[in-house]
Amino acid sequence: MLTALFRIIKYGLIGFWRNSWLSLATISIIVIALIVFEGLTIFNVLTKTVIETVKEKIDISVYFKSETLEDDMLKIKRSLESLSEVKEVEYVSSDKALEIFKERHIDDLAVSQSLKELEENPLLASLNIKANDPKEYAAIADYLEKASFREKFEKITYAQNAVVIERLNKMIDTAERMGFILILLLVLIATMVTFNTIRLAIYSNREEIGIMRLVGASNSFIRGPYMVEGIIYGFLSAILSIIIILPIAYFGSPYINVFVPEMNLWNYLVSNIFVLLFYQAIFGVGLGVISSFIAVRKYLRI
């Protein structure tokens, strides 16, 4: 059995080198397919980063009436934190709100002068509420409207943010659906192109396969070398695709960082290089092996 395996590997290597031009063409096609796959992976990461960034900027703010005691505000804060829909609740006192307001308008002389003329703090204490999922803001807003402590609120900002939150939910759903459809479509195209390229390589050896059949070679022995070739195609393509994508990511990272400051593409690729290479190798080898298996079986009638 080891002898047969050794021969299969040997014939696979010989076939790979003997059909060097076809091997090069096949590897080129798989490399393109893998670059597309890697591009989709990067696009998916960028999309998730943008969505997470937008999520962090969306919240519901509850402003308390000026006469509300701080102890009551903190009790309401703890009550909200106990809700399963709530991710985080931040308490901002009126003094803290004034401090933040001053920092934001430090260069605005008119605002600074107006604040100096005021005898008391005009800003209200508030709670900034973040949900685990944007779709859960409606439930949180409903809870706030029906709560027994509703009379302590001066204002709830959900009505102002509702349109933005709804659009964010639609954007997330659309991005997930379109990303999934795009991946399936491009994987299908890459598989078909790779399959036809490998089929052409196998078709050039149809006479040799016929002779092997005549001398009694088993299907597995005939198919084996082409499976080995498929593995070589996929593994080499995975390495080449990573080599090609790295300089593109290095020079493209500053431009992407302008649009998505939270995402450093170069650092992401470097820190995940082995994970990406593993998935590229799995995808490439799988593409080569499956295409070789189908091409030999279906088109050469084995």
C-alpha cells in the first residue's frame, strides 16, 4: 500500500512538472480565485468594523428633571443594567455634562462667554444607554415609557434616534445578505473556471489514462496522481495569493484608514497571517482536489 501511495505521489509530481504550462495556468486561476476569496474576507472584516463603529455611536439618552435626586438616578441606572437587552448604562451628572460641553466648545468664544454669564448650570443629568443589539432599542424605549419612574424624566431621545437606528438595522441586514450572496456567487464562478482549467489539463492526458485502464489500473490509482496535482495547485496558490495580497494591503492600508480609522488593514493581515494562510490553503486545496476528482470521473468516464 505504501508503494502504491509513493507511486501516486511520484506520478502526480511528474505530471505537475511535465505539464508545466497547464500547471501554471491552473495555479494562476486558483490564485485569482483565492485573491477574490481573501478580498471578500477583508471586505467582510471592514464591513463589520464600520457597523460596530456605528453601533457604538448609537444610544438612547434619558435626561432627568432638575429636581431629581442623584440617588434616584443611580437606582434607575441599576434597574436598566439588569435588563437583558442593555449592554451598558453611563451616568452623566449635570456637572460632568457641563464639563464635556465646555471641552467641545473650548474654541467658541460666544459659547464660553454665555456660560460665564449664567449663574447656574443649565444642563441636566442623564443616562446614556447602549443596547447589545440595535434591534433592541425599541424594547428599551418601551420599557422607559412604561416604567414607574417615567415622571422623573425630562426627555427620552429615542424618538430622535429612531430613524438612524432603523436605518442601521436595515444596513446590517442588507450587508449580511449581500455579503453571503456575493461570496456564493464568486466561489461558484471560481470553482467553474478552476474546474474547466484542470479538466483541460486532464484531457491532454486522456490517451495515457486509457492505456492505464487497459493494463488493469484501478480507478483510485488513476485518479490519485491528479488528486496530488490538485493538492499542489491549491497549496502553491495559497502561498502565492498571500504573497500578492500583502504588498497590496501594505500600500492600500493608509487609504482604507482614511475611511475606516478603526481598521488598520496591514496590522490585521500581519497578526492573522497564519490563520489566513490556513484558510487559503484549505480553500485552494479543496478547490483543486474536488475539481480534479470531478474532471477525471465525469469527463474521462472513469
